[in-house]
Amino acid sequence: MDTLSQSFVTALALVASFDRELSAIVLLSLKVSLTAVLIATAVGLPLGAAIAVGRFRGQQTLTVILNGLMGLPPVVVGLLVYLLLSRSGPLGEADLLFTPTAMIVAQAILITPIIASLGRQVVEDAWREHKEQLRSLGASDWRAALTLLWDTRFSLFTAVLAGLGRAAAEVGAVMIVGGNIDGVTRVMTTTIALETSKGDLPLALALGLILIALVLLLNAAAYMTRQWAARHYG
Amino acid sequence: MGRPTLRLGTQASGLFPLELRELSFESHGTPIIDRVSLAIDGERRTVILGANGAGKSVLMRLMHGLLEPSGGRITWGGRPQRPRAQAMVFQRPVMLRTSALKNVAYGLKLAGVGRDERLSRAGAALARVGLQHLAARPARVLSGGEQQRLALARAWALEPKVLFLDEPTANLDPTATREVEDVIADIALGGAKIIMTTHNLGQARRLADEIVFLHRGRVVEHTPAEEFFRQPRSAEAAAFMKGELPWF
């Protein structure tokens, strides 16, 4: 009990003093996860909108697969990306294993289905409402998809935040493809895992606190965006 | 650009008559529209009247082109091409999450109108429906009546030669209904052909020059309004008139 409270105090001190090691880890985490979210959004939202609005065979199958992939286990994604990027793998030439780039790739793969799937749901609901009006005005399906992506931007933002939350909190994928190398590929979650097993609780706790704060912040942002949008745009 | 400022009479535009020949529409094997043949001219305001489920909305969507017929055909002035200069206003107005003005401008954008012209035309259309003071307001927070007038402005801005209206006042209170009817009458005066559905007899009396009475997917009569309201030719229409309270 004593060690715990002592660790807690040290952790708070680390956070308050903007400890250099701590900041570097937090910054790398944000850089990796934000970049992954950017990529996943660029791929996932158009994909989700296309599935929602388009008329093609296999639409339902694709929807089911995408929904299923939302639950991809991070360690499995890590393993697949590891196999792709390892020396003997098909992309081994690029020499990306154990770099932040590899971590971005893994996280992007992990959360693209989440953003695509949530996005599809949002756009599909909007499409049901707007379909006849947009067709009556002469909008092609792809034009309608773009219009609805813009029209549902506030709901989609919360989908993107959900992806960010998932990316920032996962440990399995970045651990495998990043390797948790001190100063190079150590992010919040991998550090927590390592430091805890080493018995160095203050750093792990400090990172845990920051991670929890970040997740709470993301959810608050999502909630407030929805509220604001509902008040201003209906 | 390229739109004539001088309005040609709708008859002169060559879109009419709008002819339906043996037009049918089925949904999952159930006939909704059953071999309807009808010729509509470009002059008179046409009201499609009938009970709920008679097929009014489906018939209108077939004419507008939102639905493909299962059988038969539609021609405009003898040609099968659907004219571009047509618009439709739905029972429930659907607005994008942006200002009233930009909602009107969006329709013009899809029609290929340049940016400056679309803003000025959208502004003018808002003024014509009496909503210029709400131009900057988010469209979806306007009242139901305001949103329906906004939908009319969006349609009007396109300068349609034919305006379809599907139960445009079904969700509105009497005051808002009157405002919407006034706008519809103005659009008709501007030279657009009006084709609208309603199950409201009072509204049909106020707006119709001719009545198409639909019963179970079939046209049972097509009569000048005055004659229809004096004495409908068909037993179905007579029964409908008896059962339906003439509102207002």
C-alpha cells in the first residue's frame, strides 16, 4: 500500500515536471497514433461512404466483414505486419521493422475497419434520409456520397475519435512491430507493460494516468461536438 | 449561364403532353400502379387525388424519374427523354446541415450553375418565398413550415418547367399550409407546370385546375376540377368525397 501511494506521488511529480523521458514517449505515441488515424480516415471514410451509397454486388458481405474486422485483435495485426516487414517477408527490402513507420502501418490497419464501419453506418442513415431528394436534384451516387460525408461531418468526427482512442490504447500491435526500443519505438502502452514487469511503477503509473486522461478527453470532445452540432445544425 | 431570362410558355417548350401509356409498377409482385394511361397538358395545374395507399406518391415518382416502371412507358412531348428542367418537393423536406441559403445554392451547384450566379439566384428564391431574413440560419433548425418553403425555394431556384409536389403540406398546420399554397400558386403563375398529390380536398379545391383521381393504382377519372367538385363521374371518387371531410 505504501509503495503504491509513493509510486503515485512520484508519478504525479513526473507528469507535473514534464519529465523529458516521459514527454518523449507521450509525443511518439501521439505522433504514431495521429498519423495512423489520418491514414485510416483517408481510407476508411470514403470506403464506408462508398459501401453505404453504392449499388454493387457483395455490399452486404463487405459490410459484415468490415464489422467483423472492427474486433481485430491487435496482436494478430502486429503479427501480420511483422511477417510482411520482416527481412524474409515480401516487404522486407524496405527495412521498416522496429521503426515508428511500422507502428503507424500496424495501427492504421487496426483502425481502418473501425472508422470505415462506423462511417458506413452514419452515411447509410443519412443516405436513407436524403436519397430521394439528392437523386431528384440530379446528384450522382458518388456526388451524393461526398455530400453526405460533409453533411455528417460531426458524427464522423466521433467515429474518427473512436479510432484514435483504440489506436492510442492498444499495445499488442506496436509491441510486436515496434519492438519497444528505448528512445526509438517506445510508446505509452508498451512502456507501461515493460516498466510494470520491471517493477518500476512510477513511470508506468504516470503514463497510465496520461493515457486515461487522453481517453477521457477524446470522449468529452466527441460528446461536446455532438451537442454543439445538434444545437447549431439540427 | 445559358438560361433564358424570358420565360417561354410551358406549352411552347415542347415537353407536353406528358403521356403515360399502360404504365405499371410492382413492388415484390404486388401491383402498385396498374396499367395507367394518362395525358397531361402543360397549362393546367394537375392535382392527383386519392386515398392513402392509392399509389399517388409512386405515380409521381415514376413521372419524376425516381422510380423505374415495371411496364409501359412515359413520354414528354412524344419523346422518351426525361426533361432536366423539373424539380420535386417532398412531403417531408430534407435539408443539409448548412445555412438555408446554401441549401438552395446546392441544388443550383448540381445543375452546374457558377458560384456567383448561384448565390444571387438562391437569394432571390429565398426572397420569393419570404425567407430572406433566415438565409444565414442553419436550415435544419427552421420550423416545419419554413423548411417546406425552403424546399420550394430550392426547387424554384432551378426554374423548373415542371414542379412535382408530393403531399407538400401533409405535416403542416393550417397557417403554414396556406403559406406553402401561396408559394405554389406563385410558382404556377411564373409559368411552371404544377403536378401535385394530396388527400386534402380543401387544398385540391384551392389549387387544382384538373383532378386525376387514383384508386387502387388505377386512374378512375381525369376531370376538370370544377366539374369534379360539382359531381365526380366515378363512384369511387364520390365515395371518397363523402368519406373525406373537406378541411377548412
